[in-house]
Amino acid sequence: MRGPLVTITIPTFKSEKTLEKCLLAIKNQTYKNIEVSIIDGGSSDKVLQLSKNYYANYVFFPGSLLAARYRGVKMAKGKYTLIFDSDQVLEKKSIERAVKVAEDKGLDMLVFEENVYKKDTFIEKLFDCDRKVINAIGNLSPFTGVIMPRFFRTGFLKNAYENIPQRYFQNTGGPDHAIVYYECWLLSKKISVLSKAVKHMEPKTIRQLGLKFYRWGYTSIDTHYGKYHNLMTQKARFRSGLFTKGLIIESLGSILLLIIKGIGFKLGYFIAMVDKKSGRKL
């Protein structure tokens, strides 16, 4: 039996350094009834060619990350949709396992547990510490946790997106996943976790990390006002469960990582605030 179609949507922008590994892992899945959509913000690198090489649907879409993800979801033909990133690599049986557990349990959403792709540099090792804390604690709260589902029943996910006020689609980038999960949580608690499902290619250097979270902070400005103010306020804290379950070294690494990330994030946020007040386009 072939099984239900699964749509994988991947927003991209100059993502050629990681995208091929991402697409190759999708191609090598044991589950074959998959369609892939690349929602690209106008890359000048090889994103378009890689999309063609791996038979992915390619759509040019120069909007925010939140809007790009929604564009991919609206295009989805599958019973299930995986909202994915170009720097993530699926384990070989992840989609097969996800479909089975979603069908068997009647789930609306499923967390793909993440681990770090490589642990060569100091920054990657900090990410590994942080991820070990996150996975061990398993906090599924959209307010105090950072575990968020990626695999959804498509109709359910579309309903959640429709509940996001239009004004947030213009500029929202970094916190997009958090507000999507919040809207899903309001609709359903039918959620579970798929262990060891994804490996994430994290930043290797402090510079790469700082630039990434500067962008996250800059594109988060709108979400701190209105409907998602309380959500964003509660998420601005250290991980829950630090120093439990014997995770002493990992907790210290997690704290250090969040401090470094926080510097970039806050800088981006405050510069966006200045730009917003001065009337400059974000």
C-alpha cells in the first residue's frame, strides 16, 4: 500500500550550501509518496537548479518567512504537511514513521525530535548541549518550551494559519514557527514526538550565529505587539528544566548559547524598533 501523500515545504534564500543535503535526504526516504515545494525569496545562487535536480516544485515568493511558509501550505496537496528548513536533514525512515504514528494515533501534529548534524566547532557543541536539554525535558508548552511540531495534518494546519491576523504576514521571520504552533495548540492537543527524526546543520561560528539571530530579532518586532505579546514575553527566558536529570554540563552550555544568541537577537530587535519609529521600511 502506497500510503497518503506527504507535502514537504521548504522556504529558501541563498540556501545552496545546505539545501542539497536536505533534498538528498528527502530523496532517500523509505517512504516515497512525497511532494516537495521550494518557496524561494529570490536566491542568486543554485537554489533553482537544485530544485530542478531533485524534482521539487519551485515558487518565487519574495515575502516574509511566515508568508512563505503559508504559501507552501496553501499549495500542499498532501494529507500531511511537513514544514521544513533547508538546513535540516531527515533520518532515513522519518516520514515513514511519522505517517504511521499519525495515522495510528489520529494526530493533528507531530514533533520531529532534532539533534545536531555536526559537533566540530565550539558553537556546534553548545547547540548540542542545548538540544540535549530540550530533548530530555520534553516541554511541549508553546509558551515555555522550544519543542515545536513540524509534521501536521494539512487541513488542520491551514485552519491554524487562517487564524493568524494578516498584519503579521508582512514582516515576521524568526518567530514564525512559534506563532504557528501557538495557533495549532489553541485548536488541538493531539500531538506526539517522533524521536531521532532530524539532524540540524547549525551555525559553526559566533559570527554566523550572531547574524542568524540578528535577523530573527529584526523580523520579530511585530510579534511583540498585539495578539502574540504574551507568547513572546514568556518565551524570552532560559530553558525550563535546566540542571535536572543530571544535565549539568549541558545546562551550562545551553545558558551560554542562549546568552550569545540573545545578544544578536536583542540587537536586531532594537534596530528594527528604531527603523519602525523612524518610518523606514522593515
